[in-house]
Amino acid sequence: MIALMQRILDLAKGYRTRIRLAAICSFLKAFLSKSPIVMAYFMITWFLEGSMSGKKCVLAGIVMIVCLGLECLFQNLADRMQSGAGFEMLADLRGQLGAHLRRMPMGFFTEGNIGRISSVLSTDMVFIEENLMMTLADLMSYLFSAAIFILFMFAFDFRLGLGALAVTAVMYGIGEAMKKNTLMHSAERQAAAQQVTDAVIDFTEGIGIIKTYNLLGEKSKELTDSFAVNCEKNLSFEKDYAPWSIAMYSAYGLGTAAMMWLSFMLYQDGTLTLAMLIGMLLFVFELFSPLKAFYSQVARLTVMNACLDRIESVFAEKELDNSGTAAIPAEGVPEIEFRDVSFGYNEREVLKDVSFTVPKDSMTALVGPSGSGKTTIANLLPRFWDVKKGTVLLRGTDIRTVPLAELMDNISMVFQRVYLFQDTVYNNIAIGRMDATREEVEEAAKKARCYDFIMALPQGFDTMIGEGGASLSGGEQQRISIARCILKDAPIVILDEATASVDADNESHIQAAISELVRGKTILVIAHRLNTIESADQILVIENGRIREQGNHDTLMAAGGLYHTMVSKRSEIKGFSH
């Protein structure tokens, strides 16, 4: 139990002094709250001795008032020192988690970890945030109180002290067994909570497909089953915890009774006076209360421990190394170079000894069958992942030696699947360069051919758009994403062909926007429509993770290889002519 508390204190870091001071104030408050019992003992003693007087009654009243005032003071100090500390700590922790996730490879976000991250943020951190300060300060206060009360017993009589130690040992044994049991079930309980989060995310993200294929019953059953499992785990947790809780309360009751019996025995043999016996009868019910209260928090503390395990497991995920300090030179030949690059996701190899160069202000197109490695090549350049073997260079500099922020300053990306934030249109464009003026943002919108439809919105650039851009059409979303890239004005642009899934009307606007974006830039494009890359300076034909062919359109068509076959098949299907 102490180890669990120390683990939580380790989490507190800069807040540990506040927590310890709050615990001391909580202990003093708890100690002073027993002053009525102490004063009752003294007044009974004076009464039995026949020395009670008005002066002593006034003195007792003054002492009680002072103790009450100090109790209120220490309670206030404890609240001030610990109030908000849990929220501040978890705010810091969330910031650290956000910074950690920024440095994670993109593969981390495509391996079923979205639900895990969501569960850590919405379940684990919230639980710690709401329970940490109240639990920790109280637990430390309970430990101090238990130790002081046992010392009081030794002050009365060593046999009372030994008896108190014996009962404490029994309660400690039960408490540690209870902790071990709840630790095991806490992990299962939190895992079930994550399973529910995963199921909810899966259901909500796929609701369109679920409705289309009339799978509401089947998928709803899966979601319901997840809730049922979570309910079962929580009930099991409580059922397994209940016997230990009963045992703890029984030990408390029997221990209290045993101390009362021992006090009567000591009174009968003359060791304790009548006043001391009455004092013990007043005090004995408070003797083991701190220990009982301490272990009554074990369920909360062990759940907190399971939460910490899951939080730490996310923080333990390996980040991309960002220790490089090299600067990207303003000039360098070639602009981009892949040198003997191999890469795989886990054990599956995707790229094998890929080498090519991209000259400055040129257009290089990546074509090939689905799953050949085109997108992987494009994603290695901005270091969404790090290569397993080989080197990716930007103007002759290994990108792994360059700070990630500087690398991304040189690259813009237009994805086929656009994501817009739940914010104003203006802020969604300005994210491309946060220090841009309003005039620059509006000019970028004009170049991206989205100014007119933005001005037609209810509040123009200040119109709030739904999460993910839900309130805009796909073509409108794409043009806003191009506007932010135009505003960023990075020298290298990666295009996952943005017109692949839009209607003809939007396609013409997007093509015009892209023409503005790529002017005077180095372009790496993932080509889905072969007729859009005939003018590319070079075309890389990727198959099974290797570059099978390389050249411009005319050269590759004359070679009669894989590219020629792909173009011919597209011509037969769509009437495309070269």
C-alpha cells in the first residue's frame, strides 16, 4: 500500500511539497478533531477527583474553542494546498501526453491504439484527477493518526500498546490481501473500460456503413456485449472486494471489543484508574478508525494504480528520435534523395532497397498497383515513420539529423482524405501559418478557389464548421486544405492525388488550386489517375516495394513495360488515349 502511495507521489513531481504539507495539515485537523474526547477525559478525571471548578470548566471551554479554531484553520490550509493540485497535475500530464503523441510515428495511430489513447484521456486520467488529491492527503493523514494513537496506548499501558499493535497487524494483513485481490481485478476492470471505448469508436465511425448494410442489430449487439462485459467486470470487482471489506470491518469491531475487554481487565487488577478506564471507553472507538478508513480506500487506490499502468504504457511507447540539430541547407543537389531505403510495418516488409532522386522544382509521380508502397514512400519523407535501412536526404542532409519542426517547415501535404477542425474557416486555413495576417489568409483562399464559397457562408471566414469538416462538401474541404498549404508556402509539396474522389465541377476548381500551390515547388505526387501525370518530369513505377521502372511518360510508354500495361488497361476501361 505504501508503494502505491509512493508511486502516486512520484507522479506528482513538482506538487509533492504541496501534497505533503496538505497531508500534515489534514493530520493536525484530524488530531484536533479528537479534542472533545481528550477534554472529556480530563473533565471526568477532575470530577472523580472532586477537583472540578468553574475555572476549570471555563478553561476546558477555551481549549475547545481554540482547538475548533485551529481545526478549521488546518482544514482551510489543507484545502487551499491540495485544491486544484490534482487538476493542475493532470493538465500538465495531458500536455506531456500531447507532446509525446506528436513525436510518435504515424504507425502508432493505425494499430488499434486510438481507443487506447481515448480511454487513457477520458477514463484513466479523469479518475486520477477526481480522486488523487482527496485520496492521497487523507491516506497520509490516516497513517500519521494510526501511529500516534498506538503511541497513546503505550503511554496508558504497554499491554494496551501491544494489544493495539496486534490488532493493527491483523488489519494490515487483511488490508494487504485485499489490495492484492483488487489490484488484479482493477487491471481487468480498466481493460473492459477500454474495450467499451474501442467498441463505441468503431460503432460511431462506421455508422454509415452499418446503416447501409442493415447491420444495426448485429453491430448494436457487439456494442451491447461490450457494455455487458464491462458491467460484469465491475460487478465481479465489487463481489470479490466485499468479503475483504467485511473481514476488515469485522477485524475493526473485534479489535475494538478486545481493547475494551483488556481495559476492563487492567482496571480490575488496579493498573488503570476509573478515569483512565472511562477515557479508554471514550477513545477506543476511534483507535482503529484511521486504519479502517485507510484500507477502505484500497479499491480506489488500486484502480488508480491500474490507471497509472495504462498511462505509463502509452508514455513508454518509443518516440521518433528528435535529438538532431542539423540545419537543412538553403540549396543542395538533389532536392530529395532516397538511398537504398528499406522499410516495413512490424514484420511485414513494404519497401526494399528503394533509391531515387528528385531535382528541385520538378514533379515526380509515384504509380503502381494498390499496396505497392507508394504512400509509404511519401510518408517516409516527412518522417511519419523512420526507415529501417538506408537514408532519406533533403538537400544532402539526412532527415533523421534534422529537428522535426524544421523538417515540417519545408514540407506541405495534401491528403486525399481531408480533416478540418471544429473551428472557424479562418482558423482552419491560418493553421498553415499562425502568424499570417488576415489579408494573407484571404489571398490564400482566393488562390485555392475557395474564397467565393467561404464568403457565401453565414459568417464568412468566421463561420464555425463541424468536426472533420462535416458541414462542407468534400470538394470544399479539399480546397480549404489546399489554401492552408498555399499559406504555408513550403518548398516541397506531397500530393495524394486530391481529385481522385471528387465530382467534375469540384475537380476543375481543385486542379486550378493545385496549380497555384505547386508553382515553383518540388512535387512528389501519388498518382491514381494516370492521365494527370503525363507531364511529370519523372515517373516511378512501384511494384512489390521496388522501383520497377523509371522515366518520363514517353520513355516508359516506349519501353512497353508495366507502365505501358497500366495505361493501356486504363484506356480500355475509360477510353483514355495518350
